[in-house]
Amino acid sequence: MIWTSRRGGAGLARWRPGDALPPLHGALVLSGVTSGPAEGYGENIRIAREAAQALAAASVPLCLYASTQAVYGRTADGGATETDLPCAPGAYGVSKLAAERVFLREFQGRSGRAVVLRLGNIAGADRLGRQVAEGRPLRLDRFPEGHGPERSYLAPACLWRLTLGLLQADARGAELPEVMNVSGARPVAMADILAAAGLTFAWRAAPEGAARRTTLSVARLAGVVPDLMPDSTPQALAAALRPPSRSLR
């Protein structure tokens, strides 16, 4: 296993566009811009193109691209399916949808293949997790019906297990769809995650345009790796909010 980064760092091999890649059985591309000014999200398209070009040129058999449920915008009660028409309302979702298309296009006519993973919120790495990690006061939107946000979630360890499972399934000759939703089977309320973590928060009125439920149908994923479906309970997700060395107060 090799972890690479354009900046390098502890435990990371430094890689820049144009550098040769070592022989790889598969790859998961996690690079991207997830926060900051809206104009910065366009970098996601360039990053996807450069990564795909390098992986395709190296004939890596299976390349997984980490996208996001944000490409769907608001979703139906049963969760968005991969055949739903994406309707991203924000700059981040728009950029990731464009990046998906660029990534897939680079593999056309190549020996390797690409699969897009539209991920639910990654516990500890989403906006809620960043607020906790930075020690900022926690606030959740409250919608007119009295409830807070619900999202499809995934713990980091579950993403790693699913990545390995998909690589193994591909090596066995399984037919992988070009796009798959990846998350726990049931949406989780952010308030329940904070309660399970023992963290207090304040409510605020949800701003206009905010989405109460953004959730995914993962039937397609379950058809490929039925034994590896994530258990995204509030308790499991709360454990990912903070490093083990930090106590909850």
C-alpha cells in the first residue's frame, strides 16, 4: 500500500503530475478541494484530470474516484440513486460532478477502468467534524418541521474496507458499475451523532435553500459487496469525530 500526496509529509510519498507511478493493482483518488471560496472548487476538475491521465497511462487495472453525494442536491425520501439526474445546487457539488466526467473520460479506450464513488459524509472529515476538531461552537440548522439535518454517512474505516473489497471484486472478474453510491444504508441525524459523542450544540434557523435530507440509496453497492456494507450508527460515527487521545467534555 502506498499513500501519495502532492505536498508529501509523514507517511506520504510525494507525487506530482508527470512523475512516473510504481506498478499498482488499483488506486483510490481522494484529492480535492472541499472548503474555501467558491472559485477555488474549480481545482477539483484539474486534479481529477491530472490524476486520471497518470493512472490511465500507467494501465492501473481499477481506479476509484471519490466524489460526493453533494452532486445530487436535495434527494427523495428513499435516497438518491445513481440513475437520478444530478442537480448540485452549490459550487462544490457542481465541480465534483464535472470532475467525475473528466475522470471517466480519460479512461475511454484504455486498458484500465474507472469507477466513481459518490460518498456520503465521511465522519470526522465533513463540516461537522471540522467544527468539532477546531473547537468551534457547534450549531445545527433547525428546519420548520422541527428537525435538524440528516445525511448518509460513512466512517473512515468503512471506506477503507469497501475500497479493498471493490478491488478484490474487480480482480475476481465482477462487473462493477461505472458509478456507485457509498454510505451506510440508513441516513443519520447530525443531532444524534453529537448526542452520541456527548457534545452539546445550539440550534439556529435553517437558512433559505438549506437541505434537511441528503441521502443515498446503496442498493447498487450492496449488489457488489453485500458482506461489507457499512454500519453507520450514531455511536460508530461519533467515535470518528475526535482522535482517541482527545477526551469528550
